[in-house]
Amino acid sequence: AQVIELGDVDLNCPSNCQIHNTHFFGTDRQIIRRGQAFNFYARFHNREWDDSMDQAIFTVETDDPVYMDNQAQREEYVLNEHGILYEGVHKHITSRPWHFGQFEDGILDICLKILDMGASYHHGSDRDHCWRNDPVHVSMVVNHMVRTNGIPENNDYLKGTKPFSWNGSVPILQQWYNGRCRPVRYGYCGSLASVMCTVMRCLGIPSRVITNFCFPCSNENPLGINEIFDCTGKNLCGKDKLWRYHCWNESWMARRDLNQCCGDWQCLDPTPLETAYVFVSILLSGPTWVRSIREGELDLDYDGHHMFSRLNSNYVGWLSQNNAKKTKVFCDTWPCGQHLSTKSVGSEQLEDITGSYKYELGSVKSKEAYYRAYRRIHPGYCNASNCHIDRELSSLKNPFLSDSGINMRLKMTNCPMYGEDVQLHWLLENLRSEPKTLKFNLCAQIITYNGCPMDQFWKDSVSVTLGPREGKKVDLSNALLTTVLFRRQIADRRPTIFYRISGDLILVGSEINIMLNIDS
């Protein structure tokens, strides 16, 4: 029989790209998605095809580890080029638009360049290319590149673009590519997570940006944060150990390394974070199975200890007295990991996904997950009973603080625009049968989103006398003028007010100190 000779092949690019939803990249080259059928035409120049004696064998892989069966979710997490980042504090969440632009001209080639420059690529291109069908490997390479190669760089911004000036991933990626892959200055957690989301969506991996409010930026003590204040409320640690918010990326994939048959959300954090304990894999990069964080199953790869600890840390405040003695003044056992937020599918509404990471506080499942994680994080307690762990946790409570007999709430009357006054008032109630005289020392300072405080710009003192069982509303007479606080002028944007009452647990008879922090 005469051997059939292949003449030319028509890849049928326009039709295939349309069917595979890759026509956004253009139709001049074949870009198709894994696990979906495509057509091409082969022409033979020496004879016609004969079904009786000719056959063609193709080895195909129809499995798709990043497949989402929900069409609306696929359109949102793969095809949507526009997103929303959430910022602020958990009691006042603000939003800002972000253009991912994964289908913009040249972005696909930039994303492939990122893969080529990944750490594993330098161990041999053939080996790396064989792993590119594994979304776990791809996500680790992308995360490593965004984290360590400054796409964008996370640092001071005196010699670059201010971190909050970016509103899209495309200019950042283009600047990195056109600048011979040098770090782009500068970014913050939101832009880092958004750039990674762009790359992952461009490569066909469903992804979204998550914002968590109240996030520890260091872990010198697993499951615990300690901060020390002086008698005026000043943080003696120099920098808050809690970020007001933190952003990371979630990507959808089936973890073959965990024997998962179906896809699920995996957590990937491209922002470099401080760490000081041993339960850390290389660069704290993930991916971490989100469900394993909720369940406290920290033996699974990768970095479950890191994420669980930061989302479930206890917060303890200490008062440093003149004699250098420290006194525990308050403890919050559930401050971290609040209001985890992302953009809803098909709308611009906020979706709260906290339940994906944490069970409801006080529930049986929440306690079981915490016990399970505690034993993993503290090897000395691997065989300890739940009662033993409870006794250890009881030390977080401060038995030395007596009831002051005063109820006090600090409220902000308005949500000010830039240039408007901040109007604050206190609701005070004397729970005792004798009168009380209270003195409030007040101060305010600007603090950046990542906990860096600036100098105090305002101080005041207020004395209040309460009769027996009396309640009183006290307005702050000297309102804070926010105009002088912000050099940049942004129309119709609200500042974020975060206030800490350092005196709510201090014994009455001493002065009560109020610290106001205003996020820039």
C-alpha cells in the first residue's frame, strides 16, 4: 500500500478559539482549553484518505483538574476581566475597582514568560514543561515569581509608583516585561494578589481575590499576638502586629497530590510575610486547601499551619507601667480572620466567605478544628486531651481585672468624606450606686493599612462626672479635621477610622486612655 503523505494542516483557529472561549486573545493562533474537543483539517498531497486501510491514532487527555461545572462561575473566575478589591476595616468595608485584563494584547505571552522564568525552569526546561499540566505546579511557580521577583515589588515607594495608584494588572505586567523582567515599584497585598489572579485566569485556572480583615503580619508566637502599650495608648512595639486587612488569591483545582477527584478552592498568598516558627514550607507559598484550614487538618501540603494560625490567633494587650512591669489589660480570643470577602458571581455585591475558612465561633465543630490544629502546631500537645488544651487556653483570660462598674462605648456619628470633620461621642453608664468621676486622655494618629504608625497629631483630655446609675452621652468637642491628614486629594472617598479603647478594662480611679488610628 502506498504510504499517505501529509501535505498541510489547517488548525481551524477561528472556530476552535470561539468554541473554547479563547477568541479574546485573537484568532490568529491556536489557543484551546484542556479537556474540550477541537477540530482541525489535514490535507494529503499524494492520494486520498482510504478508511479501509488508513488509520490515525491520537493520544488525548480529557481530564481537566481545573474544571468548574457551573457556567456562571466559569464566566466570573476565568473570563471576567473586571473585579473589585475590598479594603478598610471589618466594620467599614470599602471597595475599589480593578481591571485584571487577562485578555489584553500581549498578556498571554507575558504569562508564559513568567512560567519560563519560574524557579523550577532553571532545573531543566524539559522537566518543567512536563509539569505544566499540573495546576499545583503552575500555581506554585506563579506565586513564587510574583512573590520574589517583584511583580510588583512590595516596599517603600519613593522611587516608583505609589502602591495604591495602580488600578489594573496590565500596566504592571507590561512594565515588568518591557523592563527586562525587573521588579516593578511598588505594590501592596491587593495589587500582588490581583496580578496573580490575572496570570492564573489567563492560563485558564479559575481564580479570585480574597480580602481578610484583621490579619497578623508576624507569627513570633503561633496562635497568639502580643502588643504592649504605654499609659497614653502608644504602641511600644513600634508597629502594629495586625494589618487592618490583607489580600490573597484563591484558585480552583483538583489536588492530585491529596487524591482529590473534584476541584476545590486553594489558597495562595503572594505577599511576603514575616514568620518566626518552624511550621513553614518554602516561601509560605501554598497552595493550601481552604477546607483543610477550616477543619484544622494541618498535615496536608502546603502551609496550612501558616494560614490557620493567622486566621485564628488570640490578641493580648499589655500595659507597660513606669516600673517596667507589664499588666495584661485585655484579651480578644477571636479578632483575626473576620469578614473574608470577595466579589460575588455575576454582580458587584460583596460575598462573605468566612464560613469557608472558619466555623461559627463557639460551635462544636469550631472547637474540634481548633483542638486538632493546636496539636499540630504544638507538638508537645499531640496526645493531650481537649481538657488539657482548655486549661492552657484559660491562661489567656485575665483574672486580675475587676469589674470597673462602668459601661462605655465609643461611636462615630458620621462616616466622613475627605475634608469633613470626624464626629465622635461616648455612651457612658455608671452601674454603681455611688458617683464616679472619669478622666479621658485622647490622642489620634495616622496609621497605614499594614500597621505602620505615624506621629500623633492630636491630643485632648475630657473629664466626666456620672451620678449613681446615670447614663450620659459625651460629644467630642474638638472634632478631628481630616483635611490636614491627607496630602492626596481623592474626591468622594472616605477615610477609614479605627479606634482602640485601651481603657475599657483599666480599673476606674486611673485615667482612661483613648487611641484613635486613622488609616491612610
